[in-house]
Amino acid sequence: MASSSSSSSEVSERRGIPGASFVSDVQTYLTQSGLDVTSSLAFLQERLQQYKVVEMKLLAQQRELQAKIPDIEKCLDIVATLQAKKGTGEELLADFEVSEGIYSRARIEESDSVCLWLGANVMLEYTSEEASALLQKNLDNAKASLDVLIADLQFLRDQVTITQVTIARVYNWDVHQRRSKQVTATASKDS
């Protein structure tokens, strides 16, 4: 009766994060896993720590994406502004950062191309249409990645909760077993 040790939902995995199963019958769980209470608690605590490490990594990735998305949106706005000024003969005045805290004013003349900083000391020149398409693609990818990360974090939080509940159930079951044995031993001595 394997299903008696866990709920009806199967233990799943999400992007390499192992799923945790809810233990409804601790005795069956311990028998099927072949572990004693101490080993089981140690295993569950280790799994909980692994979940915490993964959570920290995912939260760091989430912060990076949340910082990256506004930057991409600003770049898209700038390219759109340049495209809107195209053909009007107007110059665009812009302040740009030369280094941290130092800005310079620039007069941007009408141009058919823009340069995008790709990172790793790489900058490429694109037509404004290509730049807009690339930035939009990057924005869509970043938003999709953020959605996946948020779903991963929710899955992870569920696994942490299930594991914490399982730890409590195993611990409480052990305490109950010890008390029962103690009561039985005391009753045998009294008779």
C-alpha cells in the first residue's frame, strides 16, 4: 500500500527542484524509506537546507531580472524617441552618464543607427528598427524568465512547507511512540 504514506498527488519535480511528498502515515513512511526516525529527520533537514540554498539562488536571479527589465524598457523608450525625431530635423538633447555620478550633455543628431551595449565590453551598431526588435525580444524573454522564476519560487515554497510539516509529523510521531512505550513500561512495572 504505497499510496498510504503520501497524498494522492505524485511527487513531482520542477526544473531540477525535487518535489516533497506529504506523509500521512509516518510508520508506513519510515518502513518504506527504510530509515529510522533520526535518519529520516536528518534526511528531511538536509533536504530543507537544499531547498533554502536553491531559494536564495532563485531570489538572486529574480532581483537581477527585476532590475534588468526597467533598463530594457528605458532603452526601448530611447530608441522610440529617436525614431520619432527621425525626419523632423530636430536635435535631441540628452544627459548621459560618463562615469558614476558624472554626467555630460549631448546633442544627438538625426541618425539611422543606434549602438547597443551588449555587455562584456561589447557594443554593436544596429539600425533603429533592428535595435527596437532586439530590445523588444530581450524584454519579452526577460518577462517570460521572470514568470518562470516566480512559478519556481512558489513551487519551492510549497516544497519547503511540505517538508517542514513532514519533519514536525515525524518528530511528533516519535515523541508519541516514546510516551506510549514509557506508559506501557510503567504499567508493566505496577502490575
